[in-house]
Amino acid sequence: MFSAMRKINEIIVHCTATPAGRRVTAAEVDRWHRQRGFNGIGYHYLVGIDGSVEKGRPVEVAGAHCQGHNMASIGVAYAGGLNSQGRPADTRTPEQRRALRELITALRKRFPQARVRGHRDFAAKACPCFDATAEYASL
């Protein structure tokens, strides 16, 4: 049983840092995160290359996706983020772009006070390999 819903101030967008076109599942990310010592997948949602949205951690539970911001945020990741040379790139498919926008719109309706940010706004990383803050500013 979960306690009361936590206060959500941010929706933080990530990528999985995997090559463009590579299918990634929430179960796979869960394994990666457990290997790193987490108690399960750190993201609340994962958007696959086909636009499918898988649930990760329940939103009632703090994530493990952005140091210093986990308690009051929701982590959303998309599969991809690396080009064929293994460098950071915006590899979102049209289906991912649509699904991310729909998911973030729904989360903003549920948590209207939450600002949408990219992981790179808080860490020295390219993640999510596009400017999420600017792209979703109108939502």
C-alpha cells in the first residue's frame, strides 16, 4: 500500500543512451538499474521506439533518475539518444515524439504545477539529447 501522493514539481525527461533503432524495454532498464545498485528501474515511464509507453516505478514512489530531484519529480525516458557512432543525438522516432508529447501533456494535467525539464538541465550530460525544457514549454 502506498502512502499519500508525493508533491510533484518536475517532470524530467531522459534518454536510455542506447543506439537509434534499438528496442529497449522497461524490464531491460530495470535490470541495468539493479546492476547499478538501484532497487529497480529509476524511471516512472519508458517510451519505446514504436511509441509504446511502459510504466516503470509507480509515480507514488520517488524515482532514481536525477540526483537531488528524485523526491519531487517524475522521470520519463525514451529509448535511444546515441547515433551510429555512439555519440549523443536526438534519435526520437516520430512515434516517440508523439507519445512523449501525449504522456507529458497527461502528466501536466495531473500535476499542473510541475515544470518539464531535461536531465541535462541538472547534470553535466547530454541527456536527453534535445532541449526538453524548450520543446515542452507550451504544455
